[in-house]
Amino acid sequence: MVDIEKYLHGLEVKPDELTALERDRLYSQGKPVDRIPCVLDTGETMAPLMGMSIADYYHSAEKMCDLEVYLQEHFHSDGAGLSTTLRGMAEAMGSEIAYFDNNVAQLKTPALKSLDEVGKAKLVDVDKDGRLPIILKALAMVKEKLGATVPVGGTVTGPFTIAAMVVGTQTLLKGLRKHPDQVKELMEVIVENNNRYIERLLDIGVGIGFADPVSSSSIIRAEQYREFSLPYLKKNVDFIKSRGGGCGLHICGKSRALWDDIITSGIGTFGPDNVEDMAEAKEVLGPHMCIQGNVPPVEVMLYGTPYDVLRSARESIRKAYDSPRGFVLTSGCQMPVGTPRENMTALMDAARIFGRWPVDPSLLEGDEDESLPVQ
């Protein structure tokens, strides 16, 4: 097992030999790389690192770009990018969002009071509505500043999660049983809105990922996912593929019951939440797509020590580094406000220590519950 004393003095952490963009291109083609890719799942929660309020971050393209540049300069993640956040598209459709200085935004008032108002669901103008123009401007800036060395992506909210933010989660879930046709009518409007935004992302030249937490099997049943969520995600994915692009997906919470359906969606990468097992993800999903994950963002990244991060990352790598279609080390979801800098560094270092290619299995030995030694 790795000598932690050497790690603390930087003796075990070899410098990268490739840029993140070079690594991404080679790895996606199945060619040799210096180490497995590692992406820090950051975003607005990292704004306090630069002394900026999260509310200010949300409303400034310049601040969004500055944060991405800062994160690259200090942590060297294998990816950069920006998200609409879970509520960005819903806000553009008329939902009222509450903003806070030190916490992520929250839904305040849904755009629609009930599914009876679905005929009023708004088709957005991505150049005018909500914060979408700000995010698109920021993405273009990030692409210009970092795109020569780092893959840049834009995260889009999954259609089903947008629906929850447009009409309210409780109203949506009740509607699955009581008003299924109205739910599907709303989903069609949302698909069109997403496609309008996605088209702009493709024009900018960034990669695309979907975040769809309300589709979790912690919230809905698999048969509901197949009827009300998957078909509409597929429409967005098909649009991306028709333009020659690819995309990934992350679902918070439990998703194992959905994996067979997710295989049919057309996505190229899936990120399970940390409640799921990466060895099982490799077995089921690995032959069909790249998998990524899944260090716990709260228990380990926020509240753990660098030793905990190394141990957890080592376990994720052990279980999934040889996944047939590739593996990317990251946290199981976005890292929270207050995540220690040293833990972010430790996650990147874990990829350089345990994920140095070709991976040395002897470095991955040890029980998954074993704690790394402490000073």
C-alpha cells in the first residue's frame, strides 16, 4: 500500500505527462495515457474559495469564468465547465428562484400552479430568458481560455427534473398517476427547450452532460422512469447525436433499478451516486459506456481527511479502473460548500498515485473498510 508519509511530502505523486485534453482524447480512443482521468465535480459551491458570494456567481459570466480558471490553476482537474444548475431552465420558463450568498439556489415558486396550466408552459428564448444567456456567455469565455488544454463541458438538467422545478416535485409525482397526459405534454415542451439550449452548446463546441436527480429510483419506480423520463431524455440525446455529439448522465441517489434502461438511452458516460457500487456498475454498464465515480461528496470529501479521500478513491479505482469502456475518478455528486482544499488535492493525487497507467494492482490492495494510516 502507498506510503502516506511519502505522499505528504510529495514523493509519491508524479507530475502529469499529458494535458487534460490530450489525456481525454487518448483515453477515449483506448490508447495509453499517463494516468486515469480525474474530474473535480465543482461549480457554484466552490465560489467561496475566491471570496465571492454564490448569488453573485450565479449572475455574472465573468465570475463563472474566473472560478473555472482559478480551479484549473490550483487543482488541475481533467475537466472544466458550467451547469444550468437544476433550476436554470425552470427559471427561464418562469419559475421563481431564491438565491443565497453561501448556499445553492432553491426553487421558490413554480412557474405553473398545477398541471391544469400545462398549456401555459413557456418555450424559452435562450438568448433572453433567465440566466441562460449568462451561462452561455460564460461557457464561451471558459472555452476560449481553457479549451486548448482542458475538455470543457456544459451540464444540462434532465427533462424530468426540469418538470419538477416547473410545476413542483410533489405536484409532478402526483400527476404521474392522476394526470399522465398532462405530464407528457409538459415533458414535450421541456424537450424542445433543452434542445434549443443544447444547440447553442454544440455551436460553442463544449461537451454535454445531464444531471437528473428527480429521476432517481429513490423517488420514482422503474416503470415510471421508462414512461415519463427516459423517452424524453432520449429525445435530447438523439438531438445531440444527430449533430455528431455525445453526452453523459448523472443521477443522484439510487439508480441500479434503472441501469438496463439507461443502457438504451444512447449516452456515452454514466456517473452513479456513491450509494451504488462501482464494481456492479462495471459489470452491468461497463461494456456499454464509460463509468465515473464515486467518492462520497459529503462523508469523505467534505467531512473526511485527505487520508479518507485517498482510501475511498483507491477503492473506486480498484473496483472500476479496468472497466471495458473506461473509468473516470470523481466524487459521487457535486462537492458541497466548504469542501477542504486539501481534500480536493488528495482526490487529484489519488489518480496520480493509484491510477498511474498501467495501474499497479498491488497499490490497490487492502480491505475497503481499512483506514489509511494517520500521523
